[in-house]
Amino acid sequence: MKKVFVILLVFLILAGFFVFLGASKKKKTVSTSTKTEVGVEKWEEEGLRIGGNYCDAEIVRLDDGRLRIYYALEPEVPGFAGQIYSAVSEDGLNFKEEGEVMQGATFPSVIKLPDGRWRMYYQKAGAIRSSISEDGLRWTEEKGARIEKGEKGSYDDNNVASPTVIQLKNGQYKMIYRGSVKGKYDPYSQQDEITRLLSATSSDGLSWQKEPGIVVDSMNEEFHGQVDGPELVYWDDGSLKLYFQSFSGVYVSEISEDGKVSSPKMVLEAKGPEHAPSDVTILKIGGKWRMYFGIHTKGIYSAVLK
């Protein structure tokens, strides 16, 4: 009888083991991850360009060939009032600071208009607004808002910010911006809002129509509810690229002419939470593509495409 009991006990243990093993294998085949792979682009960090508590860089090429970079003061700094500054450079590496050009704004995005003037888009008072300038230094705010937060239940019913604007080949303007809603990706998230990248179009750069759907969704295991800092740029081959960041680094997608967005690929990895690039801006300078970005409490850095 004792022998029968031992055999039965061994059988039950083995049966339980195989049931557990089968369940484990089945569980491993089920994944909701949208984890992306490192892309073919290889960006190499070059170092600090402008030191200080700065972020939200935006670089443009002036008519005389020089480069001007705009950047914002970090909101944690005492006396913060939405200051935006500018600096100029001959080579994209050494910058001469020009001082403050605006207050009450964050996340600048600057474009050159067909008539030679400059337009800056930025977040102010919970909306995306714009200002106009003849020289890129003295700015006059334009009436009204370009993009306001959406109705309850929309993807941007809490906040809109971080615009990037580009003029398309067909003459229309396209904006990618960050829209947020209240909530957490999971119970352990330290963020009280979920951000996504959304889009809008305009024929004149002033009146904008939001496009339906999501450009980049953050509700997955790759982004954990957080994407930010979009940057639109036309590449050498004429393709339209969208760069943006999340906790782990900088990503890129391509946007086709019919508006389809490719799966994001990481192109610049964060060196830990203390050295995570944010709000990138990209321009080809002297035959090389350069990326500028903020590092919290440190300043504006650059990277070069190898």
C-alpha cells in the first residue's frame, strides 16, 4: 500500500510539473509588446554646445549661412517665466549667445515663410500659439490659438504642447504635436498623464484642422504612456522623417505622402535617466546631419549622424 502511495505521489508531482511547464510556454507566446529595434541610423553624441538649465532646442539656417538655435529655460529654475533664448553659430558647434527673445512660451518650433519672415509656434497658456518676426529676434504674437486642447474624451483633452511644423511639398503645412490625457499607463507609473503624438494640417499656417487618429501611440511596453518632443525633417532622398523621444531614447519614423507612419526605430539611446535626450531638432550642416537636444540641468547637446 505504501509503495502504491509513493508511485501515485510521484505521478501527481510529475503531472503538475508538466502542466506548469505547458502553461509557462503558452504564456511566453502571448505578448502585447510593440518593442522596436534599433534603426540603421547611427548617431554619435558630440558633447555640450550651450551649458545651463536649458531645453527645447530648435535650429534654423539664416540667409547669410549662419545657424541660429532657439532654446527654452527649464521650468524648475527659480524665476522661470517661459523664457526663450537664441544663439548663433558659423559651424553648428560653437555658439554665441544672443540673449532672451521671448517670454511666456515653451517648446519653440520656427519656420521660414515664403515672404522671408519667420514664424514661431510654441505652447502658451495651455494652447499652441504663434508669433511673427522680420529678423528672428523681435517677435509679435499673432491673434488667437493655432491648436487648443480637445473636447472631453479626445486624445488631447488635457493638454496640447511641443509642436513641430513643416511645409509639405504640396504647399500645405503639417504639424505634429503632443496631446495628453489624464491617467497612468499602469499603477506604478510616476506620470499622471498619458501623452501621444497627434497631427494637424493648414493651408496658411494660421488656421489648423486636427487630423483624426494617432500618429504615434504610447500605450505599449516600449513607451509606457510617454512620447514627446516631435521633429519633422525632410531627408536627402525626399522622405519625411519624424523624430521624437521617450524614456529610453530618440526614435524615428517615416511618414509617407498618404500619411502612413512606419514603425518607430530607436536611433539614439539614453545614457540613463540623468542623461536622456529630449526635444530634438535636426539640420544638415556642412554635409553632415546634426541633432541637437536638451539634457536636464546640463544644457543643449549635439550628436552627428555617422
